[in-house]
Amino acid sequence: MQPFVERMIEEYKELSERLKKLVTFTKTEKFAELAEEQRKLLEEQREAMSHYKKVLGQRIEINGGFAEV
């Protein structure tokens, strides 16, 4: 496997973990206590991260790697 594909896979793994933590946080009381603007921004960040993960996974797959870990 090409080194750039290996780097993308590592980035995908890290992104997956960060996204999982963010999703978990959005289900907490602490999140609910944040100001509305902060909650909206975190929701936007979650959506952007999800989209980025999807695109990165597609790039990995078309370059011969496996994104799902």
C-alpha cells in the first residue's frame, strides 16, 4: 500500500475517534447547558467532520485501501 494511503487511513482512524467523542459529548447534560450558539457550532462541526470522514473514506477506497476499521 502506498504511504499516502497509509497516512489517510491513520487520519481516518483519528477522525473517527474524535467524531465518536464529539457525538458522545452532544448527548450529555454538559452539552445541553452550553449557550445555544455554542451548541449550534458544535453541531455544525459534527456535520462537517462526518462529511469529511465520508470523503476521506472514499479517497482511501479508490486508492486501494480500506477505510472502515
